[in-house]
Amino acid sequence: MAARSKGNDPKYHKTAWGWGRTEPPSPAEVLAFRLFPWKLVYALVVSVPLCIVHLALGWSFSVWSLLVTVGLGAVLLMPILSVVLVCHSYVVAASSPLDQQYITFVDKDFERKYKGKKIPIEPLYEAYFAGKIDIVGDLLESLYQRYSFAKFVFTWEHFRFFVFQLIPELIVHSKQQDNDQVRDHYDRGNDFYGAFLGETMIYTSGIFHDENNTLEEAQRNKLELVCQKIHMKKGERHLDIGCGWGTMVIHAAKNYGTDSTGVTLAREQTQFATQRIEENKVSSSARILCMDYRDIPFKKYNKITCLEMAEHVGVRLFPKFMRQVYDMLEDDGVFYLQIAGLRRAWQYEDFMWGLFMGKYVFPGADASCPLAWVIDQAEGAGFEVHSVETVGIHYSATIKRWYDNWNKPENKKHILAKYGQHWFRKWAWFLAWSTIIAEHGSATCFQIVLHKNTRAFDRNRYIAERAHWKI
């Protein structure tokens, strides 16, 4: 089947950024968080334990029966919520019309199972990775029409991953677990990441001044914005936690005269960043430590930055991480936290995307939470919030350029030859879907500037600060 021309597609709208946006899905899918039957959940949490206690102990009231009922309600809350969530996802998904012209079946068994039906998103992308289906035309353009051929419902595989992998990871988050996950992910090969990150080798959102900015310009804009938001100055001690390939460390040392230290768990990132430090002639003022963030030698820093690494700390350890940063920060220092998070006004697609990312792209990054949770953790650790900026649309533009890089003929040829079709398709899906997710607000990214909430901190520095910015 020939690809549908986006110019002839009435659902396709050109935007200033240069990619498509479709009509929204059905109101039921958009407003899933408001339509969710919470009253049913509460009723079941109360009635099911009462029935169990009645069958076991009879209706006679006692302190013991009350405690058992309350305890059962607490134990059954998550299972009941999960069952209702699964059932409701199927009810909501039934509201959109079917249009399968965006996919071509390759595997006959898969075709027999799903021909003429909407395909749950999890077996859909698994089939795409395995070559059981092809996507007609450009993957990104077709995914803008995803509600026409996919449904966002929970499957057994979602349940298995959530119970047997995500929950244990969330609870444990040991050094060994984080070490294994990070090195399995980021030590895959610098060529793999270079195929979409480009020359700057920055795996975080850029900042676009206009739609014509290149990826490299957007990333330089971001580096400058970070340094100016935290008033980076010559001679200051700077720590970058989760430094990746070292670009932030090098930029600060080279352009602002800081003494910068980067920390990463990935060996290949360490080697790459160390080489770039030498090439940029800042070896005397910049260095990379290959270690877990929990093992960072205690030292006071004037400025601490953490760009999209804190998600990997995990929900359980996040308060301890924030206290660690607080203790390492000078009393007049500034902490810049850039963190990706999900929206609170959720749709079912948000959950499906989050589970996909947790399984394939960012394992262990369970601290990707709504903004209110992050701010509560920061203030609980003793920080005052100076500013918060949401840059989700900039992330969408960034990932779109990563997607374009990944699909360049020379990059595609190299990845297919070295890593195979499975990896190429998996990462293409990640980049295409994430472009849309960030554009539509399912997930976003926050730039948060923090300092110690003390009387001694000089807040006068923030008066008219933007007047002195050079970007």
C-alpha cells in the first residue's frame, strides 16, 4: 500500500516546527483521568474486605474484625485499583474509529489475530520490532494517526513488567542494580548514540530560539541558559551529576572558567568525555569520575547541576539524594535540576509510554513524576525554589531532530549493519513516539533552580537577573 500523502490527509496539520499534529483522540481518551470510576474503587476497597471478614468471622463487631478489615483494604487497594484500571482502559479505547491503512501485515498469524481490529499498543510495537508488521510511509507521520489503528489498553505483558520488574527495581535501587542498568544501556556504543545525538553528544533537551535552530544550536542555547540561570562564575567549583559525555562540564570550564567535575557510571562516556576534555585543553580544570552518585567524594561546591539523571535515582532514594546535594552545596550555592516528568492529568497513553520507556529506553528511571512531587522533595530537603520552567515543547523539537538524525541514510545503514533491524526499529519508535508525547504534553521536562532556604542566602542576586543574560 502506498504511503498516504500528508498534503492530502485532512487530519494532518503542518506546524511552525515542521512536523504534524492530528485531531485529538476521543473525549473519553483525553479525559480518562476525570472519567475514571474512583467511587467504584473506593466501594470495592470497603466492600470486598467486609465480605471476606464476614465469611471468616461473621458479622459480630470487634476491634479485631475492624483491624482485619482495614488491613485487608490496604492490601487489596492496589490489586483492586489495577483491575479497575485495566477494565476502564478497554472501555475508553472502544470509542475511536478504526483505520488500518497505516500498517502492513507481514506475519500471517499476527494478521489473522488483528486484521480488522485495533491492536493494543504493546503487541503492536513488539510486532514492529520483530518485523511482523511494517509501518506505511514515515513512522512519525503514521504514529500521529496512532489512535486510528492502535488502542491504549493494559496487557498481560504490561502487568508482568510492572509486577516482576518495575516494582522490584523501584524498591531496591541498589548500587549493583543501577550499575548494571546504566552500563547495559549507555555502554552499548558511542556510535549508537552519536547516530542520533549528533556532534554535541547531549542526551537532554535543547532550547530553541526559533524553528530554524539546528540541534547543535539548540544544545548550545541550553548550555548557556543553564550557566546563566545559576550565575556561573570564574573559579567556582562545579559538580555535574550524571554528566553523560561531558559536554556540560567542558562548556562550563572552557567558557566560564569553572573548576568542573562530572560524574557518570558509564565507562564509554567516561572515556569519551575525558578525550574531549583533552581536545578542548581544559584538563587542568575539568575531570570525569566514573562512579555511582552515592560514592561522590564529599566536597563543597558553589554550583551543582543535574540534567535528567535524577529520574534514575528512583522514588525511594530521591529524598536521600536531595539531602546529599544539599550537604555538598555551599550555603550561597545554587543547584540546577533538570528533570523529565509525567503529567498529573493522565491519559492511558501516558502509562503505556512510561512502561515502554521503563522497559526499553530508561530502565530504573521511576522518579519521572509530576512537578508537585519533585518540588515537595526539594523543599523537604531544605531547598527554596527560585524558578521553574517547563520546556516540554523544546524537548519535542529536540527529539524530532534526533529522529531525523537516526533516519539519515548513512546512520541507518551503520546501525542496521552493526546492531540489526530490531535495534534500529526500537529506537526509531522511541524517538517518533516521544516526539509526539512531549509535543502533546503527556510527558515534559522541568528546569528548576534551587538554593538553600536560609536567611543568610543573598536573594538580591536574582533582581533583574534576566537583564544580564546574553541569550
